Amino acid sequence: MINVKKMCLDKGLRMTEQRNVIADVITAMSVDGHPDVNEIFLNANEKDKNISIATVYRTVKLFEEYGVIEKHDFKDGRSRYEVTEEHHHDHLIDIETGEIHEFTNEEIEVIQKTVAKELGFKLVDHRLELYGVKIKK
Amino acid sequence: MINVKKMCLDKGLRMTEQRNVIADVITAMSVDGHPDVNEIFLNANEKDKNISIATVYRTVKLFEEYGVIEKHDFKDGRSRYEVTEEHHHDHLIDIETGEIHEFTNEEIEVIQKTVAKELGFKLVDHRLELYGVKIKK
DNA sequence: TTACTTGCAAATGCTTTGCGAGCCG
DNA sequence: CGGCTCGCAAAGCATTTGCAAGTAA
């Protein structure tokens, strides 16, 4: 099971009280979501009034640099985070509710590499987001 | 040939002196690039000292709403624009130079629709960006 | 004429940072 | 102890907006 605190320790990160709280909050919120900084701050600050939003910003940046979490900039203007998983996946965003669904498609991954190569590039990163509306029936 | 000013007239947009200048600047810059607001402003202001950056912001937003240009938020933090073309395409960004290349891949388009459908969604928009480094040989 | 536009400067919203105080190892 | 962290408030950046004056149709 995913545990941000444990991942941080494994990476040798110095864990302060604030970082522990923030790690736990991200772990909990990631079960079913892609929280933004403010959402993380609200939850963390509730557990520990001593946590400022500046620290949340500094901490998610740190966690990201250490590969513990990943940052996504969807079209809603703020950055959202999720715990790094073993397997890569992309996202489909419900434009009416903001709900984020994950999916993987090996076929697309392969084509992307091919496309890049044909243009004379080595693929180092990519961004694939689908935006849709729920089909009612 | 692409001409933003003409596209605006076709859409029935009221064309002021500023909008004409900005339209021309975008037309010229789009030949080989994806300019951001500041770049557009610099060029427009050179032609007409009376153009403020606020007007450029308001104008690109207007042009975008009318479907004349398209906005892209690549990973460099500011919005970039390009003239709307008949056929959709995606982008590959050289992470070392910032150069932007365009490509189309019908196969990926089809798979995206399929993926969305499988998740119970109708695809209304998508974002596909490849980030790579030039292959040296 | 008259609603739409503009320049300017102030205001946003998200994110970063300088600084002195505090904490982890 | 000594460097890494923190909270706070101020600063940054790209972008938006209120307002009074100007302009296209």
C-alpha cells in the first residue's frame, strides 16, 4: 500500500513534524483524488495549526524533487499532486465535475515514442490529458 | 494563406486599430512560432506605441473565444498562441531549446476516443504534448 | 449616437522567498 | 552545535479588471 511517509524515509529525507503531517495527508487524499496545494494545506492545518501554506508549497516541491509525488497542471489553473506509482498512467478529466480518472494505454505510449523518433527526438516526457463529459443513457 | 485579420472580419469582429495591428503581428509570428502574450505585445507595441499589454491580453482572449487562434499552456508557465488551422495537430517541444514542432497522428486520435468511451465519457477536448531532446548522430 | 474599446494602474490568484527564530540529528 | 526548516509577511509573475476617456459603425 502507498505510504508517502515511508517513501520519504526510504529516500533519506529529513522528516520534521510538519512533513510527517503533510505526508500523511497526501497519502490519505491520494486514495481517491489529486489534491491541490490548498486542499492539502486545509487538511494539514486542521491536524496541526502550526503548518503554514508556505511550508506546504515547500514540502510538495521537495517531495516532487525526490520523486515521491508527481505534479500535474490540468486546465483548472492550479497544480495537483498524486503519489508516484510504479506504473505510468494518464488522465481523463470530467469537465463538468472536475473528477479525474486514470487510465493506461500501452498502444499510445508506443506511438508517442515512434512519433518523436520520426521527428528526430528522444522522448523524455509527455503529457496526455483527455477532457470529456459523462455519457448519459 | 493564413490571415488573422481576414478571419476576424469573417467572424464579424469589430476591428479597431489595435486589433488590426495585433492580428497582423500574430499572423506574422505564427509562420514559424507559437508566440506568448509578451512577445506579441513587444512586436505590436513597436508598430504602434499606443498598444498596451492589457489590450493584447484582452484581444488574444477575444480572438480565442471567436476561434481565430488557439491557446496552449505548455510547461513553460505562460500561454502561447497559434492561428487556428483546419486540421488538428499536437505538439512536440524540444526541452533544450523550447522549439515547438507540430505533428498529427490519426491513430492516437482514434484510440483517445475509444479510451474515453470505455470510461463512459464523450471526448470533448484533449491535450497531447511530447517533450524530447534532439537525437544527435 | 452609443455601445464597445482602450490605457493605466490597481487588483488577482497562485506560488516563491527573505528573514529571524526554531528544530533535527 | 550547525545547518536545515519554519512561519510570517512581502514579493513575484502572469493575467484580469475598474474606471474614465476615446472610437468604430
